[in-house]
Amino acid sequence: MSSQRTQPSAQFEVPPDQLSRSVVVPVYAEPPSTVAPLVDDLHSAGWHEVVVCADRPDPAMRKTLETFESEPWVTVKVSDTRRGKGGALAAGLDAADGDVVGYVDADGAVPVSDLDRLYSVVETGEASVAVGSRDIEGNCRNSQTPIRQYLAKGYRSLARHVTNAPLEDFQCGAKAFRSEVWNRVASEMVETGFAFDTELVARVHHNGYEVREVSIDWDDPGDSSVSPTRDVPDMLRSLYRIRKSIRGPATPSASDDVPSVALVTSHPPTRGHLAEYGEELARAYGRRDDVDVTVLAQRSETAPPVEFRRGYEVRRVWDRDSFDGARALLDELLAGDYDAVQFNIHMTYFGDENVHRFIGLALPPLLSRVYDVPVLTTMHDLMEVVEEDAVDEDIGLVEQVGARTATQMVLMGDASTVTSEEYKEIVADRYYASNVHHVPHGTFAYADGGMPHLPDRFRIMVFGHLSPTKDIETVVDAFEQVRTAIPDAELVVAGGSHPGFPGYKETLEAKYGDRPGVEFLGYVEDDEMDHVWEDASVVVMPYRTCTGVSGVFQLAKSYGTAVVSSDVEGMRTSTVETGGDAAFYADGEPSALADELLELHADRERLQRLAHSNSEAASSYTIGDTAARMVSLLKEQVTA
């Protein structure tokens, strides 16, 4: 079982252009005509030091090395015996004195420009370690023989399982890292052959450093010194050695009872489907030392398949609306050596089509009942809390029966959590489920910690993904009434189209975007959140139906912002009953909403009270408290 440590900072205290670079070039049997141009190119491209480590050089290479020694920016380390690639690299890294160090194979297969990109990732603080990958884009190995491609895929699968480091390419001969990273792991390194790369990745990962995989161009030299018959058995034996070493305590304080948990959840850059909440929950887990979490998220064209975040990992392994995607997720869960699995889901999480929803929701009971894997399922919605009118109009009888059957299946896992007491009561009344717990949504940590703030200009905001469940029409009509009394009032609609309703935001913007005082911001990225929320006087939640505890309301508490909400059935449960306060208006009535907003503008003291109530509620139950309760439940299932 692996343990997770607090992740060291990847940031330098000086600007990137003031950092020094060292690179090690291990040489064995490569001709001078290949090595010399590479060394010159590295110096010309900005490396301050090139460390050439040569094993058993022939006379021609010795002459080239003598030439190198005359250059102040070259350090030469020669061994008359064969140290192995790992032995040569270790000697070179020990000798390197740059702020950022690394290495590149001497065969010239990796362009210097790509190595520069790896170093830049480290220098800019994006990650403490950057590794080149020939496999992210999937076409670099086309020139290899089928047997080598097969061996590469098999080794990757074994290395990921053994080391628990979810990379696509362990063995690429291009890596860069902070010098302190090498200083931290150097004494632990034991592999002197080709498995040095894999051991290095495993050790920096298990020491808590953030690792970023960077796609590179790779010009296969076609004369690899790796022999399938000689070296592959040695590399397999080295994986066994690495596994035994890594699985032991990483530090004297490491604990054997730290569970390794797979968190199945949406995660940025995917939007909607609980992606933002999943990220915040993973961050909260990552700040703890009593759980080791790996997020299993949807594949994305704009993010790598494997990503190391602060305190946790993200593996993007499956797709929505896909039979193969569900199978890929199940395969990962069974092969990943996890002690427990948590599903962070709602009823439409696995697809837009009912068949894919049903298959995805069958995974929790399948893992629990068939494969004996402890499963905790967090349910963010129930069909029963959707207003009856909406159910009758949008969902037929067959779909209702199917949804309730799927809910019953999900509850057949080892334990379940819901985000409100009302949901727990519904589950107890209508389903066969004995191990259901109320664990609140939790507020996030943003900005100034939720201190109330009232901007001078009256700025009304609607926040979140846009779909027919949000009554923007009523908000715009109400705003026009407000603006007749408050000419400089503003309405900001912050959010993109809901994934289930592509283009919905654009349709609304075409209809209302040219109205005076109305602005559509689109999707709000993390680094824009503080600015957008701090500029809001009040947040309107114009829901036509309530499908779960409101994440927008939790954000309003995090920022200490007043809320006005439609008074649809279940909305008070999903808002004020979770802590905090809100004003309510009759659903679908612009005049009622306008009156409420005008009263709050006129009564600044009441507006301040609403904001202050939410600010106080923000600290009463945070996402950190949610994570603590989840860890307790997960440990109960692991030890049951």
C-alpha cells in the first residue's frame, strides 16, 4: 500500500531567466559525430553546463572528450568500466551544479527544442519534475518493430501497476527536475541499468513531487542498445526490486494504514457533471496525510492522460456514452491495486443515453458484490427531489422505473452518502439501503475566506452552467424592472452551456446580450473566480427545479455573498438548511424577483446580514470537513 506525502512546492524564489541549467549526456558506444553536435547544440540553446558521462570510450571518443574538457561549460566523467546507463546518469547528476538538472540520451533522438520545453515546465514552477513522453500523442513509435511496440505497451502497464505512478512513458531518455529533487532521492536510487528511468519516476512520485508528462517528437535512431532477450528480463526483475523498495515506508513517519482510494469523478478541464466539485474534493484529500487518492476522470483532448496535481493524481481513462469507456474504467479499477473506490456521481453522470447511464451506475454494486472491492458512493441528486411537474413532462413511466432501479443498484454498494438530511430520509423511506450517511456538500476555500463585501455598484449575478433548468428569461425581465429604478445596475451571467445542452449559452446571449446592462461572461476559470465573485452584490439562483444541494449556494457562502433564490420545491433544503441564508421569490414571476432585489438594494443592512450569515456558514462545514468524514467512512469499509 502506498502513502501520500505533502507535496513540495514547485516554485523557485527567482525568475526563470535567472536559473542555471545542467544536463547529463550518458555516452556508451555512440560515435563522436553524434555526441559532439548534441553537446554544442545544448550549449548554444542556453544550457550552462553539459555533463558528459562516458563508459569505456574508444580512442576516437577519448579524443573528443579531451576537446570537451577544454570548455569551461563542459564537465567530463569517464569510467573505464561499464557502469550502465543508470550508473552513468547518477554520477553525472551528482556532479551537476545547475538549479535545474536533467538528462538526455546521446543518440540525438530527442530534439534539443523539446528538451528545452521540459526544462521550462520546471523553471516556471508548473511541476517539480518534467518527463518526456513518446506515447501521449501515440505516433512516435510507428517506426519501431511490432515486437518493440508490444514490449513498450506491456512494460508501461507493469510499471504503472508496480510503481503506482500513472505515466504513459517511463523509459524516455529525456527528463528535467529541480536539483533538490535529485538531492532528495539520490541516496535511495539502486538501479544502474535501463530501469534507472522507472525507478527515478517512482521515487520522485512517492516523495510527493509533482510530475508533468510532456509530449515530445522522437526520431527513432533504429539501433537501440536494448536487447529484448538480454535486457527485458533484467528490467522485469528490476520492477520487482523497485516494487519491494517503493511499497515500503517512504519515511519514518509513513503509516501502513493509509488507504489507496480511486475517486471516480469528473475533473477539469471537463466542465459540468460535478467536475468543479470533484476537483475541490480531490484537493481536500490531497491536503491530508491519511489517504492516497487517484482521480479517475474522463478522457480529454486538452489535457494529458496522466497528470500529477498537488497531493493527488489524475488518470483520464474513460469516456461518457461509451461501452468501451465503461469497460476501461472497470479495468482500471480492478488493475489499479486500490484499497477502496469512491464514486462522486449524479444520475446522468455516465452518459446522455439511458443505456450508458444504467451501465455506469451498475459499477458500484458490481465492484462491491462481485469483485469484493469496498465502495463508497456519493449521490448528489435523487429523482424524488425533482418537482413532480418536471418529472411528468420530461420523464416517462419507463424512465422513472429505470431511474429508481438504477438508484437502488447504486445503493447496493458498501456505503453511500447524500448531501442533505432530506435525501437521507427519502432513501430510508423508498429504498432498501441500510448504510446511508448524510455528509454535507462543504464550502470551498476562496478569496478572503468569505468576508462579506458589498460593491458600490449594484451588480446582480447568475452563476453556473446554463440549461433550461435555469430561468434566465425571468431574471432578465426582472432586471429591466430593477434598472428603471437603478439606472447603473448590472446583470452578469457567468457560466457556459451545460454539457447536456451545448450552445444554450450562445442562444441566450444572442437573445439578451444586447440589453443595456446585461453581460454574458461565459465559463469562469479558477483564476477568475475571485474577481467575478467579489464584484457581485447579490447572486440570483433562478432554478426551475431542484435536483440536489446547490453548489452555487456553497460558493456564495465561501465568498460571503447574499443570495436570492427561486422558491421551488426542495430549494430551501438545498440552500438555507445546509447553513447560511437566502431571500426567496415566487418561481417564474419577474415582478416578485424585481421587488426582492429592489428591497435588498434599498435595505443595505439586510443585504449585509444575508452576506454575513453566508460568511459565517462558510466556516461551519468546509470541503475539508467533508473530506475528513469521507475518509472515516472509507476506512470503515476497508477494515470491515
